Amino acid sequence: MNRVGGYLRLMRPVNCLMMGFAVIVGAALASSKTLGNSSLNLVFGFVTGFTLTAASMTINDYYDREIDKINEPSRPIPSGTIKPKEALVFAAILTAVGFVAAYLTNVFCLFAAMLAWMIFTVYTTVGKRSGLPGNFLVSMCVAIPFIYGSLAITSMVSLNVLFFVSMVFLSNTGREITKGIVDVQGDRAQGVKTLAVHYGEKKAAIAAASFYSSAVLLSPVPWLLGIVSPWFLPLVAVTDFGLVRSSVMLVKDYSRENARKIKKNVLFWFVFGLLAFVAGVLD
């Protein structure tokens, strides 16, 4: 692995793109008709979402470097491709870029960016070992970009954005619990109290499936309330099918290998969920 590839792996570009895109989705949900008049703020918002996510992923790998020696020895830091201090410098640069972009948007966005950063810092330094509370903290970080997008173009948070955020929060919490099944060996060695470590992989799989299912049950409500167009339904149906299928597969087979596969698949279903949100604001 070359150094450029190592830095890219630290960033997790797919996650960064999704968070940047989530900012735009949040803006579209808040006021789709004014997007054209707020293009610069949308660019700044995308940059903030992308760079702060990249920074958080990098810092996470820095703090997880001992656990990753067991769980993921090929990661850039435990493999020696990127030195720990180099990862911190890289994260600092990404953070600075994200905060500057937030400042150039508006003061509400700067506050939201700082809040997201503080939540992630609490997670990394304290919350990660707490298990389910730590999962909630991560889901809050994933949900904030939608709120950020609303703030970027309206300086307020609309009701429909808050509703979608709840769906994101639930489904991502399920994915975090699934990740705990994948990392159970290293987490147990490091004293990380995930649901899989504390209650076993089977109960963790049931808990993850419960969060996925809760998100699915909420999915028809936006259309029933009339806050999205019918274009929302086909794409969200794909997401629902994927989450239900992933839930059933996980409960049937909660092995580390299958949990790893489901964790990746769920990220793919999230993409369809984001597209559904976008389609839902189209006339």
C-alpha cells in the first residue's frame, strides 16, 4: 500500500462523500426551491461534511490502532503505511478546512460543525468503550449533516428534516451494533463494552435488527403525512427491502464474517435511502 492510498483509506472516501451529499439532501428537504440561490453555501456545506468526516475517520483509526492490530492489521496505521503522528497532522488539516468552510457559510453552520466535532471527540475518548451509548453518539454525528444542510440555506431546522434525521439515527445505530459483532474479538481484548461483548453476538444481532426494522416502519410516514412526493416510495422501498433482508440474514447467521458482509451491504442500502430523500422533494 503506497502512502497516498494509505491516506485515502484513512479518510474512507465513500463515507465522506455520503456525508457531503447528506448536507445537500438536508438542504433540499428544507427548501428545494431555493437551492439554486444558495449554491455557494451548498459547496461550503459539502466541503465541511466531507472534510470533517475524513478527519473523524482518521482520528478514529489513530485511537483504534491497538485494536486494529487484532481486528484490521492491514489498516494504514497498524500496517505501518502511515505513522500515528502523521495521521494526527492530517486530521488537523482536514478539521481546519472543515471549520473554515462552515464559517464561510453562516454562524449556525459553524456552531453545528463544532457540535458535531465535540460529539465525535466525546465518542472517541470516552464513549467508544461504553457500548450502546457510543453507538448513539456515532449516529448523532451521521445525522447532523442533514440538519447542517437545513441550516446552510434557511438558518433553521425544518420539521421534515428532523423526521428524516430520526430514520437515519435508527438505521445507523443498527449498523454500529453490527460493527460491534465484527470487532468483538478485539473489543473484548481492549475492554470495549459493545452489546456483542456484553451480551453476546446473538443478542447484539437481534438488537441491530430491531433498529433496522424501526427505521423501516417509519419510512412510509413521510408520504402519509404528505411531506414527500410519490417519487420517494420506489427508492425507499429498495432501502426497506435491503434493511429487512439484512436483518433476517444477521439474526440467522451472526458470525463475524456474515456481520462484516451485512455491515457493508447496509451502507449500500443507505445510498438508496439518500436518493429516496432527494426524489421525495421533487415535484
